[in-house]
Amino acid sequence: MAHKIDISHLTVRFGTHVALKDVSLQVMTNEILAVIGPSNSGKSSLLLALNRMLDRVPQASVEGHILLDGADVASIQDVQDLRRRVGMVYALPIPLPMSIRENILFGPQLTHRVAKDDAERLVESSLRAAFLWDEVKDRLGSSAMRLSGGQQQRLCIARTLAVEPEVILFDEPCSGLDPISTGKVEEAMVELKRARTLVLVTNNTKQAARVGDRTAFLLMGELVEVDRTAKIFTGPADRRTEDYVTGRFG
């Protein structure tokens, strides 16, 4: 399987604090890579480095290389295009204070005029991919703020999908959701990997076990190991990984 993202010797600092230390790993095309580890292990810093969101963080510095389809992201001139290609879904859903339809079309309309027929198809396809269409198809003109928390998170996924990203980064997307909503988000992720590559940061080891094709374990900014998810959870190579996934610490 080809590498979609190739990370080599990645070190991230915030001033004097080192958040990631010499991390190297690959993300395969059309896989879900789950990233687990206790708080302050560098998981979110890893995500933010992948689409250069760290550019916006004062005192953040990045060393090493991140290749997207073989091109170093640090050398990409159009950062907004990079962030379109590598979209992100955050822990807390942040719908825009407008209608469901307008939320979906907001991103695409920033870059080009979307014809009415194309807009309707884009709204439907994005909401279907996020497993939300059947719940909202009769109220697309109503405020997105009236949706439940789980629906808002799936709307944010659909909004990300509308700009046709190649990679989607998920930063604790289910941390505030009930089990039913979590299940729907996970179902959407499994379907999305058919056409996209996903990186999922989660503190929920059971979630990583359910949806991750491979799982990476970070501890205190270092990559302890990365392997097939089944192996990480049944026969990890490192005792620290076993202690974490079995709940002995973390």
C-alpha cells in the first residue's frame, strides 16, 4: 500500500517545551491511522503539523519533514490549498451560525461560484457521506445551531467533505458525544476511507480498536510503536504500549 503521508524525524517545540521528539511514521493511502496516548503525549501537535496549522501558533517550531504525496508540506506555497487537501474535524463541533445548506456550501463558495444544481448535489452528497442526510433533508434551510451535538459534529464532517479533501484529520471527534452519535461518526469514518485517508487522534482506546487499521502509540512526545491495530491491542512489541491499552496507566 502506498504512503499518502511520510513523516520523518518530526520534532515540534513550543518555546522551550518539546511536544514531539524525532517522530517518524507513514500514513497509508485509504487507511484509518489511529493515534493514541495519554494527555500531553503530542497527539494533537502531530495533527496540527500535518496541515501546517502550527504556522498560526506563536512560538511553535517544526523540524523534520512531512511529505504529502511525496511533496514536503513546508515547501507548499498555497497553504490554504494544503488545508483544503488535508481537512480537519475538531473535538467540539463548530457549526457556522447559518443554515445547514449554507454551512456545506461555505467552503466551496470561497474558492469558486457554485451553480445552483451543482450546489444541491454537493449538499446532498456531503451530508450522505457524513450519514446525516436522512435526518436533515427536509430542513436544509433551518439553522445548523438547532441540531443536536452529534448532528453538529456530522455536519462539520460534511462541511469538510464539501471541499473534497484527500486527507481528513480527526482530533477527538467523539469526546463530547453519546454512544449512539459516536457510532454514527465511526460508521461515517469507515465509509470515508474508501476514497480518503484518515488520521484519528483519540483518548478512547476502544474507539481506536474499532475503527483503526493501524494504531500509533505516543508517550511523552515519542513514538513508542506503530503497527496493525489488532497487534497493538493483543501483542504489542513494547511493554509500555501493553500497560496503556490494558489500562495500567494513562
